[in-house]
Amino acid sequence: MRDSRTEVLKAGPRDHIVLFYADDGELIQKVGDYLIEAIDKGGAAIVVSTWAHRLSLGRRLAQAGIDLAAARAAGVYTELDAADTIDRFVIGDGADAASFWAEITPVIRRAAGVRQPVRIFGEMVALLWEAGLVSTAVEVEAMWNELGVQFPFSLVCGYSLTSVTDGDLRDPLTDVCRAHSAVAGDPPPSMRGWRF
């Protein structure tokens, strides 16, 4: 049996992975390794997350020997605040696709122009889910997939297990899993044994 806490995230250039994680330590280890591998291979990393996770991931990358200031200056490492980015394309309880593209496309285009592979870690969908905007989170997952047709990048979307354990949300959670090319970590108890 695999140990989901030490599982290595493998990602091709157009993979879209949902990661269910038990705690921040697990998230930072898995996502940090995923981003470090991209930079080590001559690629670029983009993080769209909370301040606390940006700080922890930055520490993880620095511990791996990555000069964050130089990486930022060279366009190899880009950080965006997930909540601020959401505010630019979510209006009321819906996501505006054109505004999403206007916010995210230049960041990906810039990273892809600098290096390949481009790997992204995002928490916008998790923040929407936690705010009760479940259908909006599913919409944004679909928008990422549409963007992935245009640009070669891989994306990991992190969802805390504590936020997705409500059995009443099984249908939208199934939609989230189906929007991804792979499910990593241990899925919520209500989803175990299901094929997506």
C-alpha cells in the first residue's frame, strides 16, 4: 500500500492534479518537491496561494538551495496571492472567464517564455470551496483546463481534507476530481473506492 504522505507528485506538461492533503506539512513537502523538480530541470514555477503557504514553500525552496530573489528576478519563480487574484475575476458567486484569462494568461505566458517545464500550484479553487462557492470552484477548475489547451503547463490544486469531508458535497467533489487528470493524496472518506 502506498503512503500518501510521502507520495511524489509526477506531472507531465499538461497534467492537472488534485491533491488532497491532511496537513500543511504534507502539502508543503509534496508541492515543494514538485516545484523544485521543475526549477532543477530548467523550468519555471508559479505559486497562487495563501500568504502562509507562499512563505512555507519559499522556505522549502530556499532549503533546497534555490536563490529565491534571483529566481524571482529571472522569472523562474512567481508568486501570486490567491485571494487577491480571486477578487479580480469572481463577481458575486460566479467566475468571469474573460477576467480569469486576463489575470492568469500573462503570468503563464511570461513563465513559458523564460523556461520549460512550467509547473503551477494553485489554491484559488480551495479558497472558493471553503467560502461555500463550490460551483464556482468547479467552474474555475474547468477554466484551468481550457487554459491548459493553450499553454503547456502542469497544475496541482490543493484541497485540505478537512474542507472536503462533507458528504452532502459528494457530487461537486466528484466533478472536481473529474476535472483533473490525476488524484493524489488520500481522497476524502466519502470518495474512497470511487473511480473518477
